Amino acid sequence: MPGGVPVWHGNLEGKDLDSMFGFIEAYVVRGKGYQVMMAMSYVYKILMNSLYGRFGINPKSTTTEQYREGLRLWNPPKNSAVQLAAAITASARIYMYPYISREDCYYTDTDSVVLGQPLPKEVISSSVLGKFKLEDRVMKGYFLAPKSYCYIAIGGSNILKYKGPAKNQVNQEWFESQYADPSRTKQVPVEANFRIDWHTLNIIKKDTMVRVGLQLGDQEDTSISQRCLGGY
């Protein structure tokens, strides 16, 4: 193993490499019966890699230059095909039209419908594609707007759907009062646990007041779309 005071060798002809790099040679050449220690093997590997990297460091610091003129930002390809989505939606509408045009249709959403009378058994299945799945038998319900309804199933379960930040403040009593007066609104406190403070880029908890109500469109269409189902 090398040791002592470092000596600068100007001429390496005839020199024994073991005298200069003995610690590497000792690692490579080992006697028979030597038990490999995985931990020490890893230490030696890191040591040699560290020495290699340290000796190869460029003494000049890295310089970062910014080029803004003539810079073209990469625009990712748009993996969209609106015509396919439109065709699928149109096909679904054609299939759903005989059901959503019924007089006893209380509510409909993309692929679902709430009816006052049961459907024929041949169009109901929980496993066959293209057929309806019977989710619930409704005893009483309020269907006020898209994604805004509440009903009590015959089994006793209470299903409530309301889209918006104040959905936890909405209950069955709210649906009943809203059905009586669709233009009714109410201010309720809402606790937002994850809001972004754009000035500090921090995630904060914020308490706000939110107006709860229905987004009404044309008054004539509104009176038709808001339905109350009382029995099945």
C-alpha cells in the first residue's frame, strides 16, 4: 500500500504500478479463500468513483446563459378528436330519446333516466352492455336540475346529489324548500382546506361564504324540468 510523503514522478518508465496505485491493485487482486464483504465492496466502489470525479472536476465554474430571442416553445400534439366524442354523444341521445321523451320521465343524465313506471325486463341487465341497470326504486324524490337531486329509495337509503363547493351544506329540507321556490338562494359558510395563495404560492385553509341555489335558465324550461316524484 502506498504511504509516506507524496513524490512527483516525471518519468514512469520501469515504475511498479503497485507502488503508486496499491490500494486499487489490492482491491482487484485478492488471495484465494477471500470472503467478499458486500458493504466494504460498496465502500471501495464509492471511494474510487469519488476520486475519479474529484480529479476530473473542471476548475472553471459553470456559466448559465439565457437565450430568449428566437426560442420556440415545444407545443405538445393534441390527442383529441372532437368528431368521435360528438358521434358517441349523438348515438347515446338517439338511444335514450324514447325514454327521456316519456311523460313520466322525472330526470335524465348522459346515460341514466328516472321514470315513473318500470321498464320492460328485456331492456334491464346489470352485465349486458347497452341495457339499463336498475339502481334503485324511488319512493320520493326531488329532481331540480342537472347533478342536483335527492331521493329516498324504497329500501330506506337517502341519496343526495349536489354539485358545487357547498354540497356538504345541502340536505333534504333544502331540496324541499328549493322545489317550492326555485329562485331561492342562501349564503352559507364553506371551509376550503386546500386553497392556493398566488402571492406566496402556499396552500392555505380559507373560510368563505358561498351562495347556494339553482342555476336557472329560461323560466318556461325551468318549470318543466323541475319535478317531484312521490311514489313508484
